[in-house]
Amino acid sequence: MLPMPLTQNPIVEWPAELSDLLEGIEIATGPDGKRFGRIDVDVDREILFLLNDFEARVRHRQVQLRLADQAECLVGEMNVLVGLGAAADPTRHIGKVRISFHNLLDDSCVDPEPHE
């Protein structure tokens, strides 16, 4: 089997264990007509580690988002996590981060091909 060219990286599914972090994500259209999404969430150490690890693995690849309130999926590229400071509930969380995506497109929620 020939290796996949770098320009054809497979789409990566947003991790199911992190799906609740995207509840309420705001999807908007920029002045250039491209859609983007973002949400600010409080995180604990474990979730922050998982987000950073995932973001590093999917850099320059598309991520498929299955949003609970939508029948279709979205596909886009994940931006670098942005730290926003203190958590709203510092007894349970270590901070607040912004999770965001750019170039969001509609997708059919087809399961991506296994690649690892």
C-alpha cells in the first residue's frame, strides 16, 4: 500500500470523551464568507492535557465535529488553544480555554477511515 500524500490527510473525529465541551459552540460567518466556531470552557488538568494532545495531533488536518443539536456534522481545522485565565469555578477547574475551528464546512457524518 502506498503512503498517503501529505495533502490528503484523513479527517479526524473529535474525541467522544470531549464531546460535551462543544455543547453550545457558536458558529458564525466571517466577512470573507467562511464559517468558524468557538466556545470558551473551564477545564481541569486532565481535560487540558487531552485537548493539547489532540490539538497537536490534528494540526493542519480536518476535524469532524458531531454536534448534538445538529443532524449533520461539520468539518474544519482546529485552531491552537487559547488560555483565557481563571476558571469560573476554581474549586473544580484550573482555567478557561477557547476551543475554536476555522473553515467550517457541512459534512455528512460519515465515519472516517481508520488510519492508525
